[in-house]
Amino acid sequence: MSTHSSPRVRLTVAAAVTTALALALTACGGDKDSGGSEKAKTGDGGKVTVTDATGAEVEVPAKPAKVVALSEMDLDSALALGVKPIGLTAGRGQKGAPEYLAGRAADIPVVGAVTGPDIEKVLRAKPDVILAGQLADQKVLQQLKAIAPTVVTIGKDKDWKKALDLTGRALGKQNEAKRFVAGYDAKAAELKKKLGAHAGGTVSVARYSAKGTAVMQQGVFISDVLKDLGFKRPGIQNERGQGHSTPISDEDIKQIDGDWLFIGTLAAKGKDADLFAELKNKPAYRQLGAVRDGHATEIDGSKWTSLGGGLAAMSVLEDIQKAMAG
């Protein structure tokens, strides 16, 4: 909960959550692991039941009007489907929405961070549905379920297409989700043709911050997009990583090299950007093949190297076309 609330507010909110929890748990479903529902079941009173990414059956309003998005991918998915959430969690390394979504989400209140939601703020938002991303903390999930129907939208594979489909079912936007994915697939196929001699090249994706350089391995959003385009990856980027990104020492900077390099920071301005400017002046970086060949492109790390989503995927295709196909 928020560290800025008074003891009385904290006690009142805790009591409200506890009371609501006792009344709501019977409708929250189980914890089986699956990739999400194949179809939503229609219930009574304008409600539908969807099976979320954990295998839990969740009854949600057929057309929810007040949606809280508790991950970057949830925010991306909702906006891609034409739904503007009433609350969001700050993106990785951001104070608010990821940079690439800042224009669309500028006035949406922040109700949490990458580390987790602020339960008090979520409660005050009075949502109809909570999109819980890949949240696995059972205690926090139970608190959220006491506030509103809560759908875990992201499976272990972090597949943005599956997450978008599930979000579409939870928000009554199944057809919109299908059309979006079809549009992405068509755009990716068109770009593969435009790449010409660059198709099948080796593409490296890296992020720079105060902690140093990190590469994006398999099992994350950007690797799936690059796979859709038929690109190869260098070195350890062909392997599944232990976490979201894998640190590389300055002495080992050659590991980020490839035919093409896309590298950036989570923050377009500020300390990370200043540090990145220093990296670009280091001899070891300037000696990378991609840099010497003019094939290194500075990217928005909040889009390329974070959790991603449908809008991010579409925008990445545009970035690649601009860099490689003119």
C-alpha cells in the first residue's frame, strides 16, 4: 500500500478490502496454468466468463467501462483495442506510461509501478475489470479480486498476441483483437518483402543504462517480433535468458554486434541518455561492425526492450523499415 497514507486511511482501506474479499472470492476461480481461454462463455446479467492465463475462470462485465491496466502490455493492449484505461502502472524505468504510449496515455492516473500496484489507488479508481498482466503474487491478486474481477493476461511465454486475444475477450473486443493481429501479420509479411537483401540478416538488440549494457534474449517481446521477420540473432541472443535482459560487461561489448544493431535507453532524456552518449564515444563501441557500417540505430528502449504489446510491435516494424528498407 501507499507509504503516504495516514494510519486511519490505511486501516479503512484494509477493512474495505478484507470485507470485499470475503464476499468476492467465490467468483474468482482457480489457479491452473494455461495459455488463456479459447472462447468466452456468456453468463447472465450482461456478463461473460473468461479463462485467464493462469487457468482461472473470471466473470467480467460483457462491456466493461472502467478498466485498470497493471502492466505495460495491458495498457498497450487496451489502447490497441480502443479502450482507454482509468488507471495504469508506470512503465519500466518510467514515471508514467512507456514513452511510446505517452501521448495516448498522458492523462491516465498512475496506480502502481513495475514492482506492483498501489492497492489503495486501485480501490479508489472503482474499476469494472482489472487487467493484472503477469502478476503472480497470490496475496496481491486476492486483494485485487476483492476490488473487481481480475484477469491475469500474460502467460509464461509472454506472447503479446495471446495476451491481446485474452484482453479482447475480457473487454468485449474479441473481433478488434483478431483484426489487429491480422493487420500486424500482413504488415510484417509486407516488410519482409521490402527488406530485400537485408532479409535473414543478423539483428542485435541492446539496452544501455547506469547498470551498463544488456542484450535481449529469447522469450521476450522484441525477439518474437524479429522472429516474425525471419531475422537471425547473434550469440547468446539465440538462447532463452534468465530474466528480462542479460547484462554484458564493457569488456565483452562485442556480444552486441551483428549485421544490424538497435540500441537505446528506457529514458529518451536524462541520466540514461547522457550515459548512452558516453557509450557511443567509447572506442570498443565504435569498433563494432554494425557501427562502422552505419547499421546501428538508436531506439526507444521503452518500446523495444520492455514488455511490449501490439502497438509496440506495429511501431517496431516501422522503425525497422525506416532503418533497413528506407
